[in-house]
Amino acid sequence: MSDISTMKNVTFPAPSFAEWKQEVEKSLKGKPFEKLYSTTYENITIQPIYTRHDVEKLAYIEQYPGFANYIRGTRPNGYIKEPWKVSQEISASSPTEWNEIVKHDLEKGQTEIHIVLERLGFPVTSLDDIEAMFSGISLDTYSLRVDAGAQSLSFLALFAAYLQQRQIPFNTVRGTIGMDPIGALAETGKLSPSVAALYDVMADVTKWAQEHMPNVKTVIVRGEPYHNGGANAVQELAFAFATAVEYIRACLERGVAVDAIAPRIQFSFSVGSNFFMEIAKLRAARLIWSNIVKAFGGSESSQKIAMHARTSYFTKTVYDPYVNMLRAAAEAFAATVGGTDSLHVSPFDEAIGPADEFSRRIARNTQLILLEEAHIANVIDPAGGSYYVETLTAQVAEEAWKLFQQIEARGGIVQALADGFVQEQVEAVARQRKKNVETRKEKIVGTNFYANLAEAPVEKTNISNEHQRSSSVINKEHAAALQAGFANQQWIETAVDMALRRATAREIEAALKTEEASIHVKPITQWRLAEPFERLRKASEAYLKKYGSRPAVHLINIGNIPNYKARADFITGFFEAGGMAVEKSEGVHSAEEAVSEAINANGTHYVICGSDESYTDIVPAIAKAFKQAKPNVKLYVAGKQPADIEQTFIEAGVDGFIHIGSNCYEMIVSFMKEMGVALNE
């Protein structure tokens, strides 16, 4: 026997692609090789194998991390010296509760304080609120990420006033306090004040931050409004970069240099369930941004993208929510392999309501496990060199660039939104996703596949922001002073000065409003993949509560267990996806026996389950006897049949066929309507 050193030197001959293909074709047993190719929502063809030949023509394949174009990362050492920031979004019902939660979570491993004002759970209206929120929190130790929505002036003014009162130097604060008016426009369909006024504020805040808060970014570009509308990876990138270009141009027109604005933009992308596509998306984002800033004349340093990621809200479910832990873990893994600078991992109950201590801990620890136990940070660009990922990165970048150019040709992202072009693009992909979920080509475990009707639901009380501005009375003196300062184009200085004089956020926002017309566009509908089936489940539960039982489908199983089990299991899972009960039966061997059992069952909808061979004689006999005994019931057959056999069965009285190609959602809706189940579609 060879010793270990000899074994280490033994090599195996590398098979050629032709040899590999020959072996694969043998295993396919007559099926076409082309069956191994697939097409993504981005309309990119995925090959069954990638080789060196696929990457030979790629321009950036030999680059190193931290060097120009930055496709492999903006830092030469990746995460080794500084890992990504654990940036879990935190909400609460009051400033005091928020302060307690932040302190607790920072102690438990969170490394960035993360606020989304629209989802915070309480209004930040005054300096008192800021004081309660940040009391006892070391702002020079932790970075801050504030997603302020359409405009950040009111929050930034209150925050700056708080720092000034506490004599905390502005330059010790680092992170992002950013505004994204176009993202808000896409999400809500409206903006007030006007886009031009918001650009004035953006430019002024950026100039001020450059001098006073040099370590704080002032603009956020969010891809989430598009992702959560159903957009694919290419669309999310293209629309985000079109937005960023709009912001750069607006700031250049207002006297802000490209090297001042570009480094103050942070991108925020959702990370969905297509693992390799999401890795490629983040890598492509670095390449595209580098080219854009270079085109504006920006320096190499300005070409480095700042990128936050959040695991997808779009993929999360209300039912069987603990599966969301697995979804979020895979998405977080993709985000870190892709090289995000900071990350929010969705708590498993995000789709249900505000996170509690347990769901926050699991989400936070998902990141810590990737960091401390999976050692993701110990490898620089772990996806680099993969023939598949490198090819996919180049394809995503190329397609995103083409779509970005289309938007530019239409006059930019705002005009493209006003024309409905962006909405049409997103809706086209959303329809495709919805159809694939409804037909169960896209599987959502616990929702349209393997639904668990015995599961106890996770109950939550939603936090509402409806009261956010209603309780605040506007001080006329404050409003007049703010309007006078804003009229002189002194946005941030006026707002900070008035915040120190106890002006409120509402007063600052009211003073921002101008006589210029606000803009209205068709909003991009925000939804989740699981919602169609969740609506059916809720309808079934309401029916159960009202009548004491779920709407039910009855099976007529033919023959012995091996003869019907596969199709009976399929039909059971099919209808349980809508929360319906599936009443099973022992195998029957004659039409008389089947009808007798059906009469005793007293159902309204029946499905015959068996093998194709067993169907030939018994199905027509069951159908004819059934329609005589119970003419108003519906009778279906499990499994796709040849057209001539289907026609024979239909003539005998069969109402339809249920098989793997059926639209599960539409079929359940049809059954429920016939049963009198109230649907809120």
C-alpha cells in the first residue's frame, strides 16, 4: 500500500467536456441533454456545468480584491480585519423601550444601531424623543444606520441638536443617516414636497455633513421597493443605479462635487432565495457602480460602493414561520459571500408582526454563527474564481447595464416611474412569479407545499405609525422661522438651530412643503410570495371558526394502498395548501362500494385516486353511478390522462382532472367558492 505522501502526489486525469457530457447523457436514459438547462426570472440561461472556457473572455477574472472595478470586494483583506456590521433593524413601542432593546442587543453581538423610521413603531417628533432613545448609548463605539425615508432633515436636525447639547463631537459619529425620495416614490406613489425641493435638501445636507459629519453618509438608495414588488435581480440593480445617477446629477447641479456625493451614498439590496444569483447580484453591483462613478469623473476611492443587505421580506411566510429561519440563514449566507458591508437578517416572525426578544436573538445569532462558527470572514471573496459565479456575475452586470441604459434613454428613473415603465417591468416578473407559486412550480415549504394544518399560529400585535404626526401642534413662530431659513436655502443649519429651540419634526416637515406640485405615480405593490395561499388558509380558518369544520375534499381511493397512495398523498398536499381538510378512505374495488362510501361521507367534492391502469373501467362506472345518486356533487380524477380517455371520463360525468400541471391556487379558489367559503380576494 502506498504511503500518505505518495497518495498526495497522485492526480486524476481531468475529463473533457465531451466525456462528461457523454456520461451525463447515459444517465438521462434518452431524455434530451437540453433538459438540464434552465432559465431564471432574469431571463438568463443556467448551464448544467461551467468550465474554464466560460470565463476566458471575462475582463475582470484576474483582478484582486480591493483594486479597481472592485468586483471582488472594496477591501484587499475582505472581512479579515473588519467583518460586516451586524445591523439588525430594531423597533419598539416607545423611545424608552427602544433604548432598552438597543442596549440589550448591542451587548449580545449587534454592532450597528439600525433604525427605519417608517417601521420604528413610534414617532420621533422632538428632541425629548432623541434624548430618550440614545441615553446611555456610546455613539462613538457603534455606527448608526438610519433609513429616514423620503427626507432625513427632521431626524438629522433633532439628532445634531442632541449631539450639540451633549457636547458630543459631530465627527465621532459614523454610519448613515440617509434619505431616498425616489425609493419612497416607487413604494408609495407620491412625494410631497416636490422632487426638486428634496434634492435641494439632499445637496445641502451632503455639503453640511462633509464639513461637520465627515464619517456619515447622507443618501440611501434602496432596491427593496422593487424586490418586494417581485422584481428580478437585474431589475433591482438597474432601478437602484438609475436612482443613484439621478441623485448624483441633482447634487452636481447644486454645487456638490462627484467625489463629495458618491462616497455618501449607501445602497441597500434585498437578498432573495436564489443563492448564486444573489451572490452574483452583489458582486455585479460593485462593478456597475465603479463604472458609473468613473464615468462621472470620480476618483478610485469614490468608485467603492457602500452596500447594506437585508434578507428578503418577499420570501417570508406567516404559516410555518420557523422555516423562515432556514430561508433567512441561506439568504444571509449569500449576502456575506457576496460581500455586503452590513446586514439585517429577517426575524422569522417578520411577516407576522414586530420581532420579540427570541426572534431578534435568532436573527442576530444567524449572523454571529456565520461569522464565528462558519468562519465566512476568514476567506476573501469565497465565490471568486468559481466558473459559475464569475460567469453569472458578468451576465447579471451586462443585463442590468442594458436596462439601466433604457431608463436613461427614457429621461431617468423619475420619468420612467411617471411613464409606468418601471412598474410594467416589475409587474411582468411578478405575474410570472405568482403563476409559478400558484402552480407550485416554485415551492414554498409550509405554504404551498407540506402545509401543516395542525400548527399553532404565532400571534403578534402590530405596531402602528398612524399617530406619528397627528398629536403634534405646530408652533407658528417656529414654522415662520423655519420657512424664512429654508427660503434662503439654509436647510440643515436652520433646522438644527430650530431643533435646539425645541422645534418638532412635524414643524420642520411642514416648513419644507412648497407651492411646487408634488408628484404622483402608480406605486409598486409590495407583497410576499406566500400571500395568495395565506389568504386561502385564512378563509379556511374563518370557515372552521364559523361552522366547526374546515371545507373538505373527500378521496375515493381505488384498490390497495400501493395503487392509490402516491396520488392520494399528492391530492392531500394539494388541498391542504389552501387550509382544506382532506377526508381519506380505505381502498374500494367497485363502483357500488365507492358510491356507497360517498353517500355516507355526505361531501360535496370528491377526487378519485388510483393508477392509470385501474382507472380504465372503474372511473366511468363510478362517475355514472355517482351522478345518479348525487347529481349535485363534483367529481374529479387525480392525474393527467390522454385526451381521448379524459373525454370518455367527462362524458361519463367526471368534472375535471387534478395533476402536477394544475393551477393549485385557482383550483382551490374554485372549490371554495362552490362550497360557499367567503374569500377576500
